Amino acid sequence: MTDFEELKAQLEAKHQKEIGSIISDLYIGKDLGPAVGAKELGIPRRAFVYFVQQCGLQSAKYELIKKKALSSISLAAAAF
């Protein structure tokens, strides 16, 4: 069993959720980056990034960032 598989099993047992849901809650739901998300879970940053990639969450994060940027532009334009 690899280190990542061991971490995955530990996290799933602790949180009683699938790893995708755990990582998504932090990375997308709370909008945390890899360093802060990893710190909150008590795992290495590289493991958090690995799980993000394995769960395919990069595109969801990109959409969240794009949505926030568009919202900021709209608010700035409305202020003028």
C-alpha cells in the first residue's frame, strides 16, 4: 500500500466520507488552497495536491475562480 493509499484510508475512516468529498469540501466548498487544506487535514501538501488531481477537481476550482473574478469585475463596474 502506498503512502497516498494509506492517507486516503485514514482520512475516509476519520471523516466517514469518500476522499473526493473530503477534498472537494475544502478545496471547492471552503475555497482553500492546497497548503491550507492540507494543514486542516493534517496531511502533507503534496498528498492534498495528489488527491485534487485524482479527483479531477482542478476544473471545478478554475470555474470557481472564474466566477469570482467575473463577480468582482461586475461589482467594480457597478461602482462607477
